[in-house]
Amino acid sequence: MLGLSLTKILFTVLIVVAVWKGWRLMETIRDKISDPKDYLKAPKAKRAKAPKPAETLYECPHCHIYVPNGTICRSKEHCVLRQS
């Protein structure tokens, strides 16, 4: 009565595949609607943001924390305390 038959197994597999394909279709449509210009320019794999270029860090002479060039050391208060 409640046994598994080939028909029930195939029907379940069919439902799972249909839901999976429908989900992928909805994602594609959502991507097209959200930003159609970017979608037409490059495929999905190439739309990922490019990493930022590497930045040279310099060591603060007082607290020995590495900061980008042209920025103030975030531990400036500690540096002031160490200088005195």
C-alpha cells in the first residue's frame, strides 16, 4: 500500500529536477532585471568584482603597526604616549 514503486521514484526525481531548474531560471531572471547592462556585457563568471590592487604598507616607528602610505596610524594616542 505505501511501498515504493518505480513510478513514485521517477515522479519524485522529476519534481526535484523541475524545482531545481525553476530555481536557476528565477536567479537568471532576477540578475537580468536587477542590472540588465552588466548582464549583457559579461557572462556570470566574469561579473565578479576584480580584487583591489596590492597596497604597500609602512611601519609606524613608534607602535610598529603597519599602515598604508599617507594614512595616520590608528593608534596615534598610543604613539603619543610612547613618545613622552
